[in-house]
Amino acid sequence: MAFYHPILFRLDAERAHTLTIAALGAWGKAGTPLAPSVPRLATTVAGIAFPNPVGLAAGVDKDGRAIDSFFGLGFGSVEIGTLTPVPQPGNPKPRIFRLPEDRAVINRLGFNNGGLDAALSRVCSPAKAGAQAGSPPSRGNKVLGINVGANKDASDRTADYVHGVTRAAPHADYITINISSPNTPGLRDLQHGAALRDLLAACTTAKGTTPIFLKVAPDLEPADIDDIARAALDNRIDALIVNNTTISRPGLRSANAKETGGLSGAPLAPLARQRLSDFRKATGAAIPLISVGGVDSGAEAYARLRAGASLVQLYTALVYEGPGLPARILRELDALLKRDGFTTVGDAVGVDA
Ligand SMILES: Cc1cc2nc3c(=O)[nH]c(=O)nc-3n(C[C@H](O)[C@H](O)[C@H](O)COP(=O)(O)O)c2cc1C
């Protein structure tokens, strides 16, 4: 992720991303918040108090190097990861591609990350019962999610998730189980049948009292959606993150459109809206939904909330709109809620569903 800038956009996308995260990491220590807190936007989801419903999606700050900076931009939650038990390099470069004419990105990173333990050493522990003595100071009302995955060469993928959940639980406000990346061969198979049920049962046993979210792919058949919804309900999953990148290619114009990998950004929005509606129906609104995919404005965030999302997350719009985007979305969202007479953001959730 690199913000739109004529010089940064001349660099290879991954090089620009690394520079941006390094700069943000340095700024976070001295920076002041860009977005004031707005009482109307505060909301409680899965028992967690979020200062606002706009979160940073996983993958931007995989290794947790610039968490404070992203909170400083206005995000109510930051999800780090995906983190695997053992560090791994990911796929050969180049592996991130900008699609400027489509306001989109294709990536095939393949869970490149410095490993769970290295990221946990950078994370402050939340102010919660049972925080270990000597742990770093609390993040106050900022919500930190830790997204966990399996190593590419793991002989037992479920064991990798259980390890991740167990290690991350004392340090996270919530944990996300990511079984929806298209860039680790076979990973999405965990979204089906007995493999899914075994995985969720094992992870819910390992999580202790930390809420656990499941992140799904948009590339699902109706039967898959029902199956996932039922498994999530049966295993008391606390929220569903709908959705990851897509392997479909809906009418793209940019030169990089034929690259292999997961597509994100504006062209993903129609599919993300459809999957939000699908999961709302399939779960009977019994599990909170977090809508991700092409959210790029206060109006779009508001529409997702009204369609049944309790929270939204974003990644790709930040690349094209720049660091002022989260604060702008919060201002726009607040104005829209006020216009329509909602005193809290939670009152708007699902009114159009
Ligand atoms: C370069 C890149 C890397 C990503 N890495 C991860 C990841 O490690 N784990 C994950 O769960 N999602 C990852 N995602 C998916 C995003 O979290 C998000 O679900 C998706 O991009 C759709 O949102 P957007 O359209 O706002 O970008 C990544 C996305 C991009 C563009």
C-alpha cells in the first residue's frame, strides 16, 4: 500500500508500499490524530467497543509496524496480518499490481510476513482482564485485530491456525481466521464441509475469551454460503468478515488486468455488496457482518451499514485516495447519519436489509 503520489506511483507497487509503511511507522510516534472522535460513530460489535465503524483491512500492515499511525489517520480498528507461525517470504516478485484505470489492485503476495512472534512483540496488549504482567501499555479504546493463517508448507494447516489463535489471543481485541486468500494453494478448501467444521471447532476451543472472526472469500456458490453460515453459527463465531479479494475479473480496463492473483478495490464493490446481502440472509442476521471490498467513501460505508454490515474495512481505496480518506469517511458518515435522524451508528445497521 502506497498512497497516491506521482513519485511513489512511479515506483514498483511493493517498493512504494514498504516505503509508506516505514514512513508511517516513524510518523506514528510523533503524529497527532487526524480525526476527532465522534460519539455518534461509536458502536459495540461482538462485545467490543469500537470508537467508529471504519477499520483498516488486513494486509496493509501485515507485521504491525505502523499500528499507531493508522489509528492516527482515524481508523477505529486496525487488523494486522495475515501472520503465520513461521516467517515466510511469499511468492516471487513482482506480486502487487496497480490497476489505476479501474481503481483496483491485483496481488499474489502469498502470506509474506515476518512471523507471528515478531509481530506480537510490536503489539501493545489491550486493557483486559488477564493481560500478562509487564505487558506494554493499553491502546485505550482503539481496537486491534490479529489475522492468522497457515504456512504454505504446513503439514497440518489446522494446527497452524490453532497455534496462531492460541498465541494471539492474549494480545488481540479480536482474532481473524483467514481461510480466504487466493494466493496460498488449497487454502480456500478450508471453507468447505468437514474441514471447515473441524477448523472452527479447534479454533473456538483455543481462543479463550477473545472474540474470533472468520474471513471469507467472495468467490462462493450459494451452497457454500449456507454451509459457512451454518458452521459459523454452530461454532459461535463472533463475526464474519465478508470478504477477501476475488479471483474473478469483472470488466477491467487496466494493462495489468490479466495478472494472476486476488482483485481488490472498486471493481470488487458489486460482488462485496452481493455477498453481504447473501450472508445476512444465510445467517438470519444472527452474526455481525463486516463488509470489505471497494469501500471508498462515507456514502458507500453508510450503504453497507444500512444493508446489514455492523462495521466496514478498507484497503485499496487508501492507495488511490490517500491518508485523508478515513477522516473524510468519518465526517461524511456522521453527516449522513445525522441527516437521516440516527443518534448512533448501530441504529442504521440493517435498515435496508
Ligand atoms: C496487497 C494486498 C494484500 C492483502 N493481504 C491480505 C492478508 O494478508 N490477509 C487478509 O486477510 N486479506 C488481505 N488482503 C485483502 C484485504 O484485506 C481486503 O479484504 C480486500 O483487499 C478487499 O478490500 P478493498 O477493496 O478495500 O481493498 C490484501 C489485499 C491487498 C490489496
